[in-house]
Amino acid sequence: MDLGVSSDPINPYNDHCTMNKVLEYMTFAKPQVMFDLKEGRFSAGDAACYVAENSAQALGQAIAETLDDPGECERMGRLGHERFHTQLNWEKSVEQLKAAYARALGQG
């Protein structure tokens, strides 16, 4: 697999969902192309190429352009892998959740 594609269209529901495939592409250091969803952009950051409109033609064009740039593909894959393992990993979430509970219980 050379490239991950997240073809979930831009809409109010998808804009607030983290698609598992986005994170999976990142764990395998694969670049990705997706429609510009708020949560998708938050998760993938610079590891993806974003398409601003719900257009199969625009998505296909972005896929072709991304695949035509192996250096950019490598960079996006590396950044995604690094982001997943340093900023989006479970251990980081546990720390934040514990801090939230401590604040809610008046212990921090």
C-alpha cells in the first residue's frame, strides 16, 4: 500500500469523527488524502493532503498528485507515524484523563 485514502464526505457528522483508518494509516507511516474534515485534520495534521470540497474528481486529482511526489509521501508518512506515537498515543490520553479526574475531584 502506497497511500491511504479517507473518502468520508464533509458533513456535520463526519466533521466531528475520528476515522480509525486515519490513525491506522499513521501507525503504518503511510501518507493519506482525505476530505478536509475538522477532526481528520486535527488527527492527521501534516500527514495528509486535504481536499476542500466533496468532489470525487478533486479527491482523485489529489491522490494522483500525492503519488507523483515520493518525497512528499515519505515526509507525510514519517510525520504521521511520529505524531501518532508521540501525541496521539494512549499513554498521553491516560495522563490527561487522570489530570481531569483529579481536577474534578478537587485533588489538583
